[in-house]
Amino acid sequence: MKDNGESTGGIGLTGALGLIFITLRLTGYIDWSWLWVLAPIWIPIVIVMVLIIFAYGLNLL
């Protein structure tokens, strides 16, 4: 397979924010609830679920 120099995948913005927030929480630099520390992980999932439910309700799926 020919390598064209393009990279796919990676951690992404939400993954990076999640790792940063977890690190800051574990080291004591922030005193947020774990709910908000993990928000970059669960908020996009909730948004996608709401969009799917909305699309299903409009018979778009």
C-alpha cells in the first residue's frame, strides 16, 4: 500500500480536552465535579443521541 503522507484517526479535540481535564483533576489543579471533568466525553454522545431521536421523530431515518 502506498503511503501518501495523510494521517487518519487521532485523539481529536474532545479526547484531548478530556485528558487535560482528567490530568488537572488528578493533580489537584481544578476541583471540579467528575461529571464536568468527563463532560468532553459524554456531551458529544448526548448531542448525537438527541439528534438521532429528533431525526427518528421526523421520520428522517
